[in-house]
Amino acid sequence: MKYYLCKYVPPRANFLATMSADEQAWMQRHGSYLNQLLGQGVIVAHGPVIDETGGYGVSLYQIADDQEIGALTSEDPIIKHGVGHYEHYTMLHLKFKPLPPHE
């Protein structure tokens, strides 16, 4: 297995407050895409980070040795529409405690 911290960097610091209608739709598809990968166990966790210089998104991936992280993040609907980009950071390992199911 390979492990990555992936940072989604939006196109502008105030992106969340200034998204166009199209960008809002693509962001919804972005969330659905990440949730799909979460359900498959490819992503272990993901979510937005609030930062005073501008927010961004973080995802923790665990992928098979024959998979490429760039291939996965390039399929993200927000990226396919040219809005922002990903930075990929290799992790030596990833340990996590699965959460109990919600009722």
C-alpha cells in the first residue's frame, strides 16, 4: 500500500465565499467523489480546513502499489473543470482507528 496526504488548493483565497453557481455545483460533485472513495476505503478521511490565509481541503489516501495518486485526484470533478489543483505528499505509513458506525 501507498499513503498520501492530498491538499486541494482552491483557485483563490476567498473561494468558498465567492463561488459561482457552476463552481458550487462542481464542489458538490467534488464532495460526492471524495465520499465515494471514502466508501471504497481509498480515502480514509477528508474535509475542509479553515485557514486565515484561505481555506483548502485535505484527504488521506491509502492506495494499492500499482495505483497512481495523480490519476485519482485528476478524476475529481472540480479538477476536471480546471478549478484549483492538488498537492500530493507521500506518507511513510498511515495508522487510523476506524470510527464506529453511526446509528
